[in-house]
Amino acid sequence: MTVRELLVSRYAPLHQLTPRIVVIYRGTIDQWATFLGREPAISDFDDLEVSRFLQHCVSRKCAGKPISANTIAKHKAQICTLWN
């Protein structure tokens, strides 16, 4: 099962996420998929894999500026929430 499937089929319905929140979670999953070069799977919920992704986010730039710490914290929170 992919993380995206987990979000749509299990997590969002159980936690009654609004469509807007699902879009925000999908943005994090999109970034993770770009980093991995494939869709993240449940097996990617691993301390080392998630840490590598977050470190990658720290080193990236958007429009010439570093990605904000709040955005990275959001990615971490969303991944950890789905992981738990």
C-alpha cells in the first residue's frame, strides 16, 4: 500500500479530514515521492528514510530562498501522523 492510498482510503475518512487538509497532506506526499523517485510505500515509514527526506528538505531552496523551518516541521508532523 502506498502512503497516498493510506491517506485517502483510511486516514482521511477515519479522522474526517476536510478536502483542503487532504490536499495539504498530498503536497507533503508529493515532495516525498519526488525525493524517493517513486511513490512512498508503507515500508518507507522508517526512521532513516524519513530523516533523509527531512534533511533533503532542509538543503533545498524554493525561488532562491531556503525552505522555511515551519514547512519542514509540517512535513515531519504529517508523515509522523500517518506513520502512527
